[in-house]
Amino acid sequence: MRVLAALEKKLLLSFAEKIAVRESARLSSKRLSHGAASASTTSVCKSSPDGPLSGVRIIDLTRVLAGPFATMVLSDLGAEVIKVEHPQKGDETRGWGPPFAGTESCYFLSVNRNKQSIGIDLKKAEGLSVIHDLAKHSDVLIENFIPGALDRIGLGYDALKSIAPQLIYCTISGYGPSGPYHRRPGYDVIAASVGGLVGVTGPEDGEPCKVGVAMTDLATGLYAHGAIMAALLDRQKTGNGQKIDCNLLSTQISCMVNLASNYLNGDKEAKRWGTAHESIVPYQAFPTSDGYLTIGSGNNDQFAALCKALDLINLLDDERYATNALRVKHRDSLLATLKERFQQKTTNEWLNTLEGAPFPYGPINTVAQAFSDPQVIHNEMVQTVHHPTVGMIKQVAPPVSYSSSQNKIRSAPPVLGQHTKYVLSEILGYSDCKIEQLIEQGAVASSKDLKNS
């Protein structure tokens, strides 16, 4: 311990060296009590069986979707995530239901696995002190409060940087830290509306539509995840943490990609196309006799193969469809012919006919059908984990695999306050007396009916 204490005083050494020390300490004592500023002269560690981010500790001050999704992705890669929640209410999504699995919201269960829950009252000085101590022992803090809210209570980046210079501080907001909208609450559908996505989603002659899943939130979470990974790499070079700002609106503008370029460089305004594509024909869903089938034909060879598969060889002799540009120009007549043909068979009959085709195709599935799809089953995209109060629950597995690193579900989403005592004692080294005092003061809360482990 004397050696660790001495090492803790050495700042600005490499991230990889620090992680090596953490892992060594964890394996020898099963306690990460040496703090985020510890260092070592150990060589860069190899990939850990616990994941490439094993030893990285994250303070998660986020709720709802974008932030929790980002920290879940990082936790699947091995990062230790301490989810700080309101001691009585917890994350808002704990109450977002039905449906519920037992007493747990299915929404909350979807993005909070692998995490340790600690209940802290940020309105109490004693609670803020706990966060300060955690910051000294952590690598990353991620939050999604309204800009300026944490600064006012002493948990902003500048305040924590002075006591934890190694900390990477990631903020997720609706519109960014400044500007005319920066104090507005940020929700996925609003950012998707302002950022243009809702305006280009829906039937060609119908009303604008919300995307079925909160893709703006999820994309922001993925941007945050990538930004945090990059900041960890940068800290390996500099030894210093930094502040990261992510926001829903900028993410959505970024995700407009080709439509943005069409407008910025081609002066072409986008419109709603349903499932169709503005620049490629045919590239959309077609009704079959009992469902829908989506077809993509991105070049002339694929179009020729489609015509042969549909027994519409005559289309290849029609000069109106000789190139993609001409097919776009004459989309109405071409699509009318294709729609009539697709409606002559069932979806499964077409899938059998198209098996082995060189162009992309697939059915429009319900959620149930998607999880029954043979490729989804083969990819093992559903895994089961034991929850402390619900029992066995199903989780959507991480979509990325590594040849030598672990990217996996590690534990069930936590019950509110499940790990309060563990975090305070095992990570921060608080005495039992101090922990009980904090509980009596209402600064922290611990789950009463679960063993904290």
C-alpha cells in the first residue's frame, strides 16, 4: 500500500500505465482504492480478458437515453460505470412504463446494464463531497443536465478540473453550451424536428413523421462514446483530461449527410420519400400479397439482375431505364410496373425467388419477426442475464465483436441504490460510521432490501 500511495502522487503519466496499475491492484486485492491519478513504470498492458476498457472508471450523471446509452456501450467494453441517481426517484426512465418486468421499467432495463447504482442527493453539501471524491478516483464523468446547472453547485468542469486534472468531462445537451437555445430542454424528437430529420421522414404526400426509435439520442450517445474513447487516447499522450461537449442538434445536423450536401453544394432541398431514395431507383419497399419487401438496386448490373429475377426482362430494353439517372427521371412508370409484379406473390415466395441475388433485399419485419430472423439468431443478438429482483431478463447484445477483446453483457441493470455502500467503502474507502452518517443525513441512499455487492 505504501508503494501505491507513493505512485498516486505521480501525475501526468500515461493512461495505459495507470490502467495497468489499476488492474494489478484489482487482481491482488479486489479493490480499486488507489485512485485515478495513480501511475506506474509498468509497460503498456495487453488486451484484458475483462475488456479493452477494463480499469477505466466512469461517473455517470446522465438520465433517460443518450447518456445512459453511451455509458452502456463503454461498460460492455469493460469500463466500470457508477450511475449516480436521485436517491428517491432515480433515473426518470425507471418509471417509464408500461411495460414493466416485475417492478422494473423495460425502458430502463434497455440501456443500464453493467452499471453500479448509487443514490446521491446533489442538493446536499455532503452529497457533492462524495462526487468530488469520486472524481479524484475516476477517469470520466458524463452528464446531461441543462447547461450551467452543475456549475452552479460546484460540479462543473472548471471546479472538478482543479481537484481531478485527469478527468475527462463529457457534457450532453440539447443544443450546446451556448447560443440562443442553450437553456432549452433537449428531447430527441425536438432536435430531430429542428435538425431536419422529421421533415424528411414520412410518406411522400403525407405529414412529417417521427422515426420509430429515438435515433437522434442514440446517435448522440454514439458520438459521445467515440469522443470519450478519443479523449482517453489523447490523455495517454498528454496526461491531462479535457471537456467534451456533445449535443442533440449538432448530432442531427451531422447525420443529415448526403441530404445536407445536396442542399449545401447542389442547392437542392430535401423532401419526404417514404421508404424510397431520392437519388437511386429502385430503392424502396414494395407491397407483396401479404406484406412488404425492401429492394435496393444501386447500379445497372443490380437492376438487370432484379429484372431477370422478376421475369421482367423487357424492362432492360426500355431506354427510359437504361441508367440510374434515367430511372430516377422516370421513377413513376418504373415503380408502377415493379409494384404490380411484387403484389403477385407472398413475401416468403419472393424471398425464396431472390435467394442468392446480387442485389440487397429483405422483408419489413415486425419487432417479433426481427428477433426471430435466422441471421439475428445466428449473430446471438439476444442474451439473458439475472436481475436481482426480476429474475432472468433478456438484453440486446453488443453489435460489435473483437478478435481478442471482450465486448459483452457483464451484469444486469441495477436496482436504485444497489451499490451505494460498495462504492463508498470499496472505492472511496469510507468507514462504516461515515457511510451510516451520510445515509442518516439523507446525502446518500442505499437499497434496503438487497445485499450491496
